[in-house]
Amino acid sequence: MKNLLHIMVVLLLFGCNSENKKTVFQEKYTGPLLEIDSVNTLLSDSAVTKMRIIAPKQFEFLNGDRTFPNGLKIIFYNPDGKEKSILTSNSGKYNKLTDIYTVTGKVEVQNPAEKKKLTTEELNWSPKKEEVFTDKFVVIQTAEEVLKGNGLVAAQDFSTYKILKVTGIFSAKQ
């Protein structure tokens, strides 16, 4: 009986060596935590709708970043609740750290009331500053003129804008 007990202890000691243990490494998951279809987000302040974000699909990541792989539409509203301008694009992303949306592809901003239209291939939007900006080529069409240039800073509702390097045909009103 004593011998049997000694044999069992020896077997247990030899069976628990570290060479038999295998280390398993798991890769850290970097994909989206959420996948949302048919996004329709309203943002308001003091019960007044400021803007609406519409997208067919949104992915949200652990760090708070979001991507909109199938397009994005942002509607900006006047204080009286009427549409002021509409931004559309083929895709977009939101960087939570900088609080900047970047839209790409066929990007358009329209201000129907003032008959203005901006087209570009990339545009950034800062909700905090309430402005859009880019260093890419832009085309602005109004009822009277077509302006072209590289780089732009504009109000998010596209009521005012500044092209950084202007080219094109425009009228000089006196």
C-alpha cells in the first residue's frame, strides 16, 4: 500500500512538468463591435433638431470610431427646423479622438435655398466647429458662377465658404 502511494505521487510529479503545457496566443480582435443597418440618427439641442445622419450601414469600433462603408447623408437644419444643406458621399468615417467626420468618393454639399452646390472627392466635417474643410480639388456652382480650386473652408450649412487656391470663372459684382 505504501509503495502504491509512492508510485502515485511520483507519477503525479512527473506528469505536471511545464514541457507538456502549450502556450496559446490569441490575436486581439480589431473588427467592429457593432454593425448597424439603416442608420437614422437625429441630433438636437434644446429640443431643436440640428442635423440628421442617414446611412445604409455603420460599423462601430472599440475606440469609438465609426465607418460608413455604403454611403452617408448628413442633413443640416435651420433653427426653425427646415433643411439648410445636405451633404452626401459614397463612404465615410468618424474619428472619435479628433471628433472629425471624413467623407470620400463622390462628395456633394447642396444648399438648395441659396442654389449652391459643392463637389469634391474628400471632405472633413467638424461638428464642434460647425465647419467643413478639405485640401482637395473643389468645384462650387452657384446661380451666377462656377468656382474651382484646391482647398476649402466653409460653414457646415454651406452659407459661407472660402476656397484657398481659386481658379475658374466668376463674376466681380460692384
